[in-house]
Amino acid sequence: MCGMGYYSRTMKITLPSMIDRHTERIRSKSRSLKQILGYLGPGFFVTVGFIDPGNWATNVAAGSYYGYRLLWVVGLGTLILILWQHMSAHLGVVTGKCLAESIRDNVKRVPSAIYGITAMAAISATALAELLGAAIGLYILFRVPIVVGMAVSAVISGLAIWFRRHATLEKVIVALVSAVGVCYLVELYLVKPDWAAAAYHMVVP
């Protein structure tokens, strides 16, 4: 949501007006697959935050050690995630501000400063994981050195933000997330999990 707030300031328009324009553009199309994908585009942006290298590494390590016994954490965490994302989206649409801006405007200075410092630390750590993951991917595919791969990833990310081609970026993100999804389905086929045990531990700690 902070990213949306940044875009709204740099483009000199409010977040609600961005959403109105996006919705108007979608509704102008015929009721087809393109229209459905138009509504899903912003959702795929959010999805990217939960299929990053850090999540993959943590999940693979936990699964290899605990088997199915921690799947309930995934189920519970997903429900909490949906709740928080839903509330954050409402906050952004109604106020036109991101979460950090709303806290700054409604929380006292000291707690607000603590939140700001911890949020920046978390954002920096997450961004580092994303850049490192991209660099590792470039190394595996093309043998590009890790440091060079991180620099290339940072430049590409910066250019994507600078040019603000949201519609184009949405298509790229949808393609990449779809590729990850297909790979995940192939992995499930190769591993042949015990679906009964997985279903049980999804709901039973």
C-alpha cells in the first residue's frame, strides 16, 4: 500500500482516482478473459510478495524437517494475511494514504518513529532478499556473478518504478507468477505428496 501511496503522489493524483481510472478502463472492455485479468492484475502484484526467495527457502527447509506437521501454520497464516490485506486495501481506498502515512497522521510521534524505523528495516531486508534471489536466478540460468546480478536486478526494478508503465508491468508480473505456478504444479506431480496427511495437518496443529 505504501507503493501505491508513492505512485499517487508522484503522479499528482489520489489513490481513489487511480482505482477509478483503472476500473473505468476495465469496464470499457467487453466481458471477456481480458476484463477478468484486468481485475486480477493488482492482485498479482500482491501475490509476488508471498512467493519470494525468502518464503521459498523457509518453506522448503521447514517442510524437509517437519514434514506435514506445520501445514496448519500455512493455513492460519493465510487467513490472517487475507484479513490484513483486506483491511489495508480498504484503508488505502478510503483515505488515499498508505499504512505508514495513516500511522504518521494518527499515532503519537514516538510510537510513530518506532514503527517507521522497524518498517524501514523490514522493507530493506525484504528488498535485499528479492535482489539476492534474482541474482541467484541469473547465476543459475546464465552464470552471471552474484554481485553483477544484484546490480542488474536493482537497475531493472528502478526503471520499472521510474517509467510507471503499470499495465505493461502487470502483464509481466502475471506471466512470471503463472510460470511459478506451473513449476509448482510440476513439482507436486514429481513429489507425489500424501494428500490425506496434508489435509489433516492443514487444520490440526
